[in-house]
Amino acid sequence: MINIWEVEETNRMVAEENLDIRTITIGISLLSCMDENVDTVCENIYKKITTVAKDLYKAGSEIEKEYGIPIVNKRISVTPIGIVGASSCKTKEDFVKIAKTLDRCAKELNVNFIGGFSALVQEGMTDSDKLLIESIPLAMKETEFVCSSVNLGSTKDGINMDAVKLMGEVIKETAFLTKDTDSLGCAKLVVFCNAPDNNPFMAGAFHGVSGAESIINVGISGPGVVNTALKSVRGADFETLCETIKKTALKITRAGQLVAKTASKKLNIPFGIVDLSLAPTPAVGDSVADILCEIGLEKAGAPGTTAALALLNDQVKKGGVMASSYVGGLSGAFIPVSEDRGMIDAAECGALTLEKLEAMTCVCSVGLDMIAIPGDTPASTISGIIADEAAIGMVNQKTTAVRLIPAYGKKVGDTVLFGGLLGYAPIMPVNKYSCEAFVNRTGRIPAPIHSFKN
Amino acid sequence: MEKVIITVVGKDTVGIIAKVCTYLSEKNINILDISQTIVQDYFNMMMVCDLSKSSEEFAGVQEALDNIGKDIGVEIKCQKAEIFEMMHRV
């Protein structure tokens, strides 16, 4: 029988250490909504999403009450709109129309983000993919809850450098069009290499084309819980350190597994995966950077950071994998800058640089995430950063992503403020030397060889 | 069996257990286990109960206990036991 100490431990994790389920995300296939007429497509999409996900908010709230564990976000991901809109969208405005429909669904269903305004272009862009990508800045301006992602590289296909170049320009334009809100549009736009199609986290969630009609994916959280557990083993050897992270990850993930199964039952939608990610928030004590400090660094970004993050990421996976019957998505430690108070501090005092963050992305689950850079950063430089990050993902057979905010009109020393889960960020300096001639070459970087590993 | 865990945390006072148990018995809720500690005048109690024969639904029990807690000045939580079983038992 469960004892009083175990009950107290769980409730303390929730009350004091920010344990929560970060998101329940319903993935919905929109392939059945396709038509030649864009208005019909919009109508089909609205009907399908508001039918399939109509009880999402209610079910999430019920689960919160029953188990006493907060579920911070209820979200929806859909089939990449670049595919759904292929036969109906003839102009950028047509794609924006679909984005607005998605936004309306999010409002109606009380979900805080809807992801899938996306294109998968790792091998090449169809006319419709290109049109969708070009419509992103306007779509981000005109909508509140829609998230957009573009997958432009993979280990099997190489990197589509035409898309890399285009995305540098799209990110800049998005920053300009949403300049009144500190270029907030860029916080809802991410580029990927090796994007997983069952990721429940935003901004990169979309419902894979090989997925079922609808699916429940759950993203867990819990940096605060890991941090508190590590405080009790301060100064201990690496074996003890790793065992502690593993055991904590197991407990957190078990909560995620239960929530996923319960949500699946309540909504009568199959359970997809649990994403084992340590997802920070700007709240005090809910920081991945603080864990790195607890492991033994003065600040995130200090020498040793990459190694500490590598072990953290690996132990989270080792502990979590046994706790859930299906693991997927991004699974690992997230290192967004603006969403993590410890990261913000480290960036502000100069301990953490863009280059160090790039190194960190080689060993953790995502990439250069929520990093504000000067508004006058050239589009080609942004494309260069994207290409670097995509190369890391391509060669190392892992997911990498870039979510940069070239905040319009801001320079190093300024701050951008997004509020809520998206937090705030100091503008970080970017290498001033140009990569324009590199980015202007057209075509694709071929897929890497996977023998002769060095 | 519909197992729930009821926890009471707050400043110790007369009749906390009595009030909770009276309510549970009125609703035909069986108590399977009780444990209790007092640390620095703070009362900490946990009950394992079975709601399968209860005349009240889970949400109703949760609300009623919350109100009883507010009357006495302690915090009473009612959660389904599965969350603890999942987290602490493999």
C-alpha cells in the first residue's frame, strides 16, 4: 500500500518543485479535408478539428482534478498544411486563410497553440510548400495561436539549402511584421532537421502523414523536481548523480504515462507517445540551467556544460524509457534561452554564448531555441546559423532545430519580452562575419555517408 | 475498487479526523488505511479510501472535502490513488 511519505513526495513535487504535465497534444490528420476550393478546405478543417478535439479542454481539466497534477497546456497538431493546401492554395493569401481557420479552431476549443502550419522540404520544395513558406510571415502576423515549422534537412536526404536561404528571409520578415510585439511571430516559428512527426511540443508540433486519424501525445516536464533531487546528492560521485537523475525521470515519466493513458480513454483517441523532455519555464526553480549548476557549474555555459548536459540528457532518457510503453517526440533536455531563468541569467552575464549553445545542441534533444539576436542581423547570417545547426542534426542522426528571434529595432544590451511560457530574453551577439556567398549557392547539401565514423 | 488518497495538512486542532470520517461514513466510503504524523504542530494525515460503494461521485467528494477543509482551516486533498501507484511502484 502507498505510504504517507510517497504521497507527500508527489504532492511536494507539484506544490514546490513545479512538477506538471507540460502538454496534452492531440494530433489530427487533415488529409481528408483536401479539396480544390480553399473555402471548402477551411470549412472541412474547422469541422474536423472542432469535432475530434471538442472535449480536449474538459478532459484535461478533469485529469488535473482527479490526480492533483497540473496540465499546463492543451494543444493540437495537424497534418502539415503545405500538403493539405496543395491543391487549393494558389496564393499566399489562400494559405493565410487556412492559418486563420486553425486560429479560430484554437480559440473555439480553448487550446493555447495549434501546430502544423508546416512544410516538409528536406529533399525539395513543391510549389505549394514554397507558397506556404512565403506566407508564414503574414500568417504569424494575422494569427495568435498558430505555430509554424519547416523541416529542411534530414540524415537521409541532406540539407535543402534553397529552403535554408528562404527561411533566413522568412524569419527576418516575420520579425518585421510582428515588430509591435517584440517580433513575437518568430517565437512561433521553428526550422528543423530530422523533425519527429509525433512531437507534442510547440512550436514544432505537426501530425505526421504516416500517423493515424488522430492520436494523443503527452509532453512531460519537471526540471525543478530533478534539481531538488540533485540537491540531496551534492558532491557525490557520477554514479550516484546519474542514478538520482534516472530515478527521478522514471517517476516523472510514470505520471506522464498515466495522464496519456487516461486522456486517451476519456477522449477515445489512441495513445501515441510520451515525450520525455525536461521542459523549463521562466518560473523560479523550473530551470534546466539550474540543474547544470547543481551538477557543478558556476553558470550554464561554463567549461563542462556540454558534458553535464550530455549526461543529464542521457539519464533522463534511461530513466524515462522504462516508465512509458511508447516514447517518442524530442525526448531529452530542452535548452531554450528565453524560457529558462537560469539560461537568461547566464546569457545576461556573458557566461553563455551562441557558439556554446550550438555545442550544447550536439548532445541534447533540440537546438538553438528561443534566442533573441540583433534586429539588424542579415538574413544570410540567420541562414548560416540554420545550416550549421541542420548539419549537426544531419551528421549525428538527431533532431536539431532553430528558433531565433531577430528582434526588430533591438541591439545587444536590449531585452525582448514575450510573457507567459515564452518568457523574456537578452539580445545575444552574433558573429559579424558574412556567409552570404555560401548561402547564395543554390541546391542541396548531399546526405552524409554513415560508414567510416570518426 | 476505486481507490482514492485523501490527505489533510494544516495546523493541528480538535476533531479533524472526526469531521472527515463523519462525512466519509455518511457517503458510505470505506477507509482502508490511515496514517498520521504531527511535525512542529503541523498535522499531516493520509487516508486510503474506497469509493466503489460511495453514494457520491468522485468530483462531489473532492468538493465536499475541500469545503470541510476550509471550515476547519486545513487543506484537504482528494486524489485518485493511481497517480501515486504509478510514480512509486514499478
